Amino acid sequence: MKFLRRILLPSVVCFALVLGGGCKKNTVYTVYTNMPDGAYTLEDKNFAVEKIGGYAAESVSFDEVDTSAFTPRGYSLPAMFVEADVVVMTDFDEDGAQKHYNDFKTEVNALLKDISNSLSSTVENSDIYNFNNASAGDTIEISQITYEVLEKAIYVYEMTTGFYNPALYYNINAYGFGSTHKMPENSSDLPDDETVKKYTDLATHFNEVEIDKQGDKYFVTKPQYTVEVDGETLSLKLDLGGIGKGYAADRVDELYDKYGYNYGYFNFAASSMAVRSNPDTGAYNLGFTNPRWFNKQYFKTTVRGEKLSTSGDNEQFYNLDGVRYCHIISPETGKPVQTGIMSVTVIGGGAAEDDALTTAIMCMGRERAVKFIEEKLTDRRVVFTCE
């Protein structure tokens, strides 16, 4: 399966685009958003807007400076099996500017490597690899990075009443979306319902994961609960792919602050972003690509000084017998989501939370999603699309 990602200056395109697919003829999809009128533009007649209430965030002011001498520097680097794009805009003719930028790059690269090596479920001796291979009830020492990500994961799990659940590890792999598993080629390759039910039952015990800080050391304790599948005893395992990129965006954003870079952006695989200011226009244009039509933009807004994340059923998927199976697993069914929601973007707040929230909203379905957004996300702009 081939993936395409596109970044434009001075615009940022927010979505992982999948080659292939297309809208059904004369189909009209629905865009739900809590953005106020005038804050967005609808650009595709295949979509109709349904307004959501509750948005009450205050506007933020920015100090304007002379950016006429600013030029961009940017690069891409691999991290967590995808690519991240780092763009900085400043006056690079100033004394020491290039060395300052090189030092910034060194810290960004080291940080992303540390995050990947802490959160990967496949890198031997990473924190999550060690957790997943530990016995039920074991306590292991972890890095501060993993502690902070688990702390966020637990918070969003509780906030969403379990619709975000990073313990659906076995379900993800059973449907072929794990890094070491092959996607099914026909329906007979799909897991049976009884096995899926056991995997899902195990994942419901994520709330029994315990994290602890003792001085400058961090620990996590695995739940005691296990299930039996095909004669094998399975303990709970984690996949933090649904929050790790957002956490990385938050941490890189802190480095922008540390180095005094107020212009540019960090884009992690068009999934999570930390967007600063645009030296030419102030805000960046943020375009949303139609999840059913390659390279066709349906919605546009602007972002400045904000972090955001997006999820969709077109990022990783396959079709079997006319059914779309995507990488986002419902914690209710234990199967790839079939809620009718195609994509979700959350803008504002922290990117780690946004990353997990987009996954949760994908799993809720439209009615519960609207209620959740109106009640819990009044400080963030949200866009989601439905078939």
C-alpha cells in the first residue's frame, strides 16, 4: 500500500493522503465542526457543514516583529517508522544564527530518537517492549518520557470513558496493522469473534496500569489480569502509536521556545503538528484533504501558535468483500471502527491529548462524538467528517 504526504509553504496540508479511492458519484458527506462562522471555508460541494456548539476559547494575540530578513531552513528525519518535517524561519544572516540552528537540530534529532526508543513496541529493550514482554503483575523501571506519555494516556482514557484505549495491542495486530504482522488477503484471514472478544476483554483492564515516580526514577506496573487464547496465557500489552507522535510534537514545540524560534512548524507525518507563526501572513493555511478522494481539499482554516492532530480511516486500511478495515480499533467491538466517521482533526491544547482524542472520537460515532465535543472540548476547534 502506498502513502503520500504533502507539505506546502506557506500552507500546511493536514492529512496523510492515501493513493486511490474516490467519492461515490453524487454522494454528500457531512462535516461537523464547532468552529465559529468565518473561521473556515468549505471548498467541496460533496460536503455539507453541520455546526456543533460549545466552542468558547478566547482569541490569542501575538507580538508582531519585522520578519523581512527571515528565510526558511528545514529538513526531514525518520522517526517512529515515518518522517517528521522541521521548519524554522529566522534571520540566518545574524551572527551565530547558523550554529544556533545546528544546536537546535541536534536537540530535536536526539529527542525524537529518545522518544522512539522509549515508546516503540518493536525496539528491543525499549520501555514498551519491556512492558509488553513482562509477566502480569510485574513492575519495571521506565524513562521520564514513557511515564509522561502513560500519564497522558491514562488521563485521556478516563476523559473519554475508554474510547481511547492504548491496550488494544492484540486487536491491532490481529487485523494486520502491527509493524510485524501482515494484512489479511481475504476474509478467512480475519480473526474469529471469540478471539477478538478475549483480546478486547484484556484491553478493558488498561485502567489497572499503575505508574509511579520515586525521586528521579519512574515505574509502571502491569495488571495481574490475563486471558487464554489457543492455550497461551496473554497479559496486557500496549501500543502507544495513537499518542506518541502528538507527544513528540509537544516536546519539539518546547524546543522551539527554548531556542527562541517563533516562526515555522513541526509536522510529524501529517498526523500531529506544532504550528508557530508565518513570517509573511501571520497564520498558516490549514487544508483538509477529502478522505475519500485523493488530493482533493474540502475544508480550510488557519492556525497560528497552536498544536493539532488528525486521524482517519484512510491512513492505513484495506478492503475485503466490500468492507473497509482501518487501523483504528473500536474498544467496544475490538474490531476496526465502523462508526461512519471518516476523519477527525482537533486543534488547540496539547498535541498528545489531541492525538489520543482524535482516535477516541473516531470510535464514538457521530451522536456521542457531538455530545463529547460540546461538553468536553470547548477550548479546542474540532472537525470531523461522516459518510
